[in-house]
Amino acid sequence: MSQTPVRKVAADALTPGHPTSGMLREEAIVLDDVWSGRVRTEPGATSGWHHHGEHDTVIYVVHGALRLETSDGVVVQGDARDFLHVPAHTVHRESNPTDQRAEVVLVRRGTGPVVVNVEG
């Protein structure tokens, strides 16, 4: 049986991800139905409104904090070492309420466009 070899993507080898204003999104490993990467958000920055289509997203806050606001008015803050789940089609924006750069690691499961930017 042929197996796909284990692969590594070093932190400095991530590639630019789909852009959304206010955040730096980078891709690590992308498969047919899984997307993984990192997002860094500067202190006080707020992203544009967006959703991830058919993709469910799991977020792990590496350091700093992530404030997530949905178009329905739900607000959730994740701090370092917290996990968050964003269901598919959830229109949201992210911000960094702290005075240090926030870094999160994301894994998305689904198909179709990974990022859909929307007007406020």
C-alpha cells in the first residue's frame, strides 16, 4: 500500500493565505477538505467581516487574545490556550483587544471557498 509521507511546514515557511483586512492569514497545510494555518493580529486591530463558507473552523489561541464578534451580535473572547469553534457560514470579524500581537492557529474542515469577505 502506498502512503503519503509525513510532511512538515516550518513556521517560517507558511505561505500567504486568503486576505481579509486587519489580519495576516498564512497557510500551513491544505488538503481537499482541511485547511490549516496561522493568523496574526496587531494590537487594537479589527478584521473585516467575513465567513468561511462550508468550513467549520477550530481556533487555538497561541498567545494574546482573540475577540470574535458575529453578525448576530454574539461576542466571544479567547485568551492564550483557549479553543474556539466557528460554525460554517457564520459571518464574523476578529479583533485583538490587547496591547500585544495575537497569534492563533486554525484548522478548517469543509469544501469550497475558504474565505468569503463581506461588506459590513
